[in-house]
Amino acid sequence: MKALPGHDVTEVDSRGWAENPLIEAAKEADVIAISNRPLPAKVIENLPRLKLVAVAFAGIDHVDASSVKARKIVVQNSAGYANTAVAELAVGFMISLARRVVTNANGIRHGESSKPGTELKGKTLGIIGMGGIGKEVARLAEAFGMKVLAYDRSNGIPLKDIFAESDYVTLHVPLTPETRGLVNLERIRGMKPSAFIINTARGPVVETDGLLFALKDGLIAGAALDVFDMEPPLPEGYPLLEAPNLIATPHIGFDTREAVAAKGRITLDNIVKFVGGGR
């Protein structure tokens, strides 16, 4: 790497690796660059030279927080790289749910007539989390003529009101102890029966069992999920995939050519600045 004279760079594909092979591969590393593979405590604690974890991803919940904190290891993510990609997917989900795109696409293959849908214009969108992605979703939604209700930690709108008033609730928060299970059966019961939930954030922000019950019991009109309580590929028989009125995709929100290129640039910039003393 020309930008890092005097430094050796080793590339490995560690997908599916257990902890010990990863420790062996990285035991001399001062810097590790990862995407969304887990970096558990055992690995971190057995890399004595590690000073920086450069995450080519927005979330860092897969890096053991207590271990890096104890060692004063710097963790830097690629914030902002997928704002457009994820926001566009969330809006695409809204359109697909409103116009029943998946139902109609499947139906035409079986000789069925059209199933009527609804329009986004005039509907209320509740956005949970107003970081870069949430703000971009709001901008796009307003272009469709939607009313936007936004919630974040500095916003005074109660979550109860967001869920009660929204025709669509879309999630754009990181996974933290406070946001884990934020969307549960109790909150879903407070939604309109005609409302939809969209999750392109982190799977555990939504309680799987609560959402499954709500969809099967018709408490809400449907949901669209790009993330789950485990990383896809999902096992055969995964319960949520049998739920009615569900659109499910295998964590594609970040996966555009433009976003992947951007996260690479941001990650490399973070590494160069760090080893050059400019963190």
C-alpha cells in the first residue's frame, strides 16, 4: 500500500472462521480492518499489538465494546457511506408495501387479478433515529408528500405517539442496550391496524416473536425487514419467513456499488490518518 510506507498489509477472507484461526492470522497486527464479521473479546484480548479496529461498516456492535475500552483500542467506523443506499431501500420498501408489489408480482404468475394498494402521499411516516440515514429518509418522504414524525434522543416526541400516529414506522438506530427490543408487542399493539414496520437498521431492535405474533394475528398490515436477529443466510424454517404480509431481504441495504466503494475509501482514510498520527 503506497500510502503506508514501512507497513505490511495482509489480506485474508475470514468469513466463517472460528476465533483461534483469526487470532493466529492477526497476532502481529497493529490495525485490523473488518466489515461486519464479529470481533469477540477472546480475539481482541489475544492481539497484544492491536491499536485500531477499522470497521468498514456503519455499526460497530459486532466489536466487543468492553475489550476495546479496557485496552484503549480505537474503533472507527465508516459512518455515512450507505446513507443513500439504505434510505432508498427504506423508501422502496414503503412503495412495495403500499402498492403490494410482491403480492401482485406473485399473483400474476398464478393467473390472479390485481390487488389494490394505497399511495404514500398524505400518509404519516414515523422515523426512529435521525442520524444521516434517518434525515435522508425524511427528505425523500417529504418529496412524496408524506408527513414526517421524527424521534431521536434529543427529540421530545414520545415514542408512543410515533407508533400511534404513523402509517409507516421505519427504524434507523444503532443497536445498543437501550434500542434492543425497542419495537416489541406492546408498542406494536399501539399502532394502527393499517400500519407497516420497516427495519433496515439492526435486527434485534425488533423483537422477533412479537413481530411474528403481530403479523400472524393481523395487528398491523405488514412489515419489511432487511435485518434479523441473526445475519443471513437464514436457516431453513426461520419462523419470520412464514409470516404473512412480510417482505424480507438478506441485508442488502448497504450493498450498492456506490456504497461499497465509499466504505472502502473511508476505511482506508481512517487507517492512513491513524498510522500517520492524525486521528
